[in-house]
Amino acid sequence: MIGRSKQLFIETRRGGPGDRDQHTDGFICGHCRKMVTVKPFTDPVQANGFCSTCMSVVCRECSAKQTCTPWEREMEQYEARQAALRSYGLEN
Ligand SMILES: [Zn+2]
Ligand SMILES: [Zn+2]
């Protein structure tokens, strides 16, 4: 069963007296790090998406992009851009 990794979380919070327990199923998107909740008994991969490049469960938006851009890589690209701008003397 792919995608059932540490990315997925199931959270149960006890409510106060008379409150019902809150139950949340969800996962952290492997691309944008967004916390996505899914309805109980819903397969997060089915409801959202799965990236076979980085083997991560991803959110609907990232799944729709059909590209693999994990957030680590986006940060690297951002930093590389900043460094390039500095070296060209274009900063500010
Ligand atoms: Zn995402
Ligand atoms: Zn990916």
C-alpha cells in the first residue's frame, strides 16, 4: 500500500463534557507542506493525489499541476535566484 507513510496523521481530540470527540484524518502535502484533512474513511490518495516522483501524498492543487516540485526544491530555487540577483548587482 503506497503512500501510507508518516505523512498521514489521525488525530483524536477529546472534547469537554458533553462534547463529541473530534476526529480528523489528514496528511501533509509532500509538495507545498499544506495540512489537508480528509473525511473519515476516505483514502487521502484517492481524494487528493499521489506523486510517484517523490513518493508523497499531495494535495489536490499540487496534484493538478502534474509536476513534482517539493518545497525543499522550491526553496533552493528561490535562494539560487536571490544569489543570482545579488551577483548581478540587481538587488534593490
Ligand atoms: Zn500541495
Ligand atoms: Zn513530487
